[in-house]
Amino acid sequence: MLKYLTCLSDSRIPLTNNQAERSLRHLVLKRKNLSVR
């Protein structure tokens, strides 16, 4: 449980994962485009 609260005690860790999601977005879009065929 303490691992989930690390972002509250360490200000270097963002409260959201927006940056991580944005960095993976292009891979997800590419995967979706390839599976449409």
C-alpha cells in the first residue's frame, strides 16, 4: 500500500500519469491502425 502513496511524500513524482500516457499514445494509435485491415 505504501508504494501507492509514494507520490505524496516525493514531490518529484507527478500525481497523474498524463506524461506516460502521452509518450505511449503513438504506439497505441499505430497498433489500432494496423489492426483495422
